[in-house]
Amino acid sequence: MNLDQLYIAMQVSAGVFGALFGSFLNVCIIRMPEDRSIAWPGSACPHCGNPVRPYDNVPILAWFWLRGRCRDCKTPFSALYPTIEALFALLTVLLFRRIVPDVADFDQAHLVAFVWYGWLLFALAGLTFIDLRHKIIPDPFSIYSVPVGVAGAALCTHLGFEYAPTWQQSVIGAACGGLGLTGVMALYRLVRKREGMGLGDAKLLALLGSYFGALPALLFILTVAGLLGAVVGITTQFGKRSGLQTALPFGPFLAIAAVMWLFFGDDVVVHWANWTGRLVS
């Protein structure tokens, strides 16, 4: 096996692991909002309650060979299940290519960074679907994961992964993200006499700050998320008599902006530096 084939095999392995964790992500999305255990009992048909057989629990493929139905009661399963599994498999492959752009880069530091950022993608994907349906952001996917962000930043920088923030930058980023947005929310409530965003958004921004540091990442994420939210809000409310008062969950927009920063943040910084350099000169 030459190096090119080895790199392809690594990506395929990353995709397989992504699909497996995508299957677990489905469990989290269903059970977390109901405060049910994500570990026990095992997967079962929500209609008849019969356990899903191990050979029917293969990510993505099982939905197709079961023709999207329970083997026992024939009740249809949502196509969202294989979609989430395939989506997370794709994200995992893209993350691997981002963190390990070449076989020569595959070492302990890059492997740890891949796992560390992989948890962030897992949390962002999970909270996006939960927030869209239930208008909540579970604490395990936000504030409870801040220590993972800080510890991962410390470990990655210790191992020599140059793109991770230091643990000090991680702590400052978490504080700026969480406390800063909480202050904005309090000011909004004081001026407008009603809630703007939920506390879950502040907890999520604390997590993002722990992974990316404070600036320029949080500024980019808030700006892009705000623009996306405005566009979607105006589009969905166009022509409605209720005006622009319908609440939209902000977590998915923060998640999308965070993924954009994860994959394209370096390019944004370079282009911004070049642009400001031309202005100064």
C-alpha cells in the first residue's frame, strides 16, 4: 500500500467512525430532551417497543435494507436517521482532511486534535437538531463541555498542534463568550422588556470560546450567525401579519458559523490581514 492509498484508507476509516457516532447521535437527539438515559436501554422501535437487532443497527445501510420500516411492526422509520448518520460521516471525513492534510502529518498531536474537534462537531450537530425541534440546548453539548475545550487546548498545545489556543486563551475565550453574551442578553431584556436569546446560547458561546479563543473567532461567529439568523428570519416571516416577532432558535446559526470558522477560519484571518494591510499602506 502506497502513501496515497494509505491516506484514502484513513479517510474511509474516519467516515466509518463518523457513521457509527452519527448513529449514537440519533440516540442523543431523541433521548436528551426527554431526560432519558443515552446508554440504556438499547435501541428499540418507538412504536412497538421491540429491540432493534444488532444486524439491523448498521448505520445508514440498515435503513435501506429494512426499506425504512421496523422489521416487526412495519412502522416507517424517519429518513432523518440515515441522513444524520451520513451527514456526520461526511463531517468527520472533512475534519480529518482539515486536521491531517497529508499522511506525513498523522502523529499524536494531530490525532488528539482530530478527536478533540470531533467532539465539538458531535456537540454542534446534536444541539442543532435538538434546538430546532425543542428550542433547547442541552448542557452536555454546551457548558458541560467547556472543560473538554480547555483541557483539549492545553493538551494540543503541549503536543505541538499549532492551531489550538493555549489553555489561557481557551479560558479567556470561554469567559468572553459566556459572560459577554449574557451581558448582551441582560441589556436587551432591560431595553426591550422581553427575552431575546436564551441562556443556552450563552453557554454554547462559552464552549466555542474554549475551543477557538476570544478574538477573532467569536466576533466572526457572532457576526455570521447574526447575518444568517436575520436572513432566515426575514425570509420565513415575509408576508406574515405577525411581523418579525416569531422566535427562531439561535443555536443552529451559532453552530453553522462555528463549523465555518473551524474549516475556513485560517483563510478568513489571512484575507483580513491582507485587506487591512492594504488599507494601512
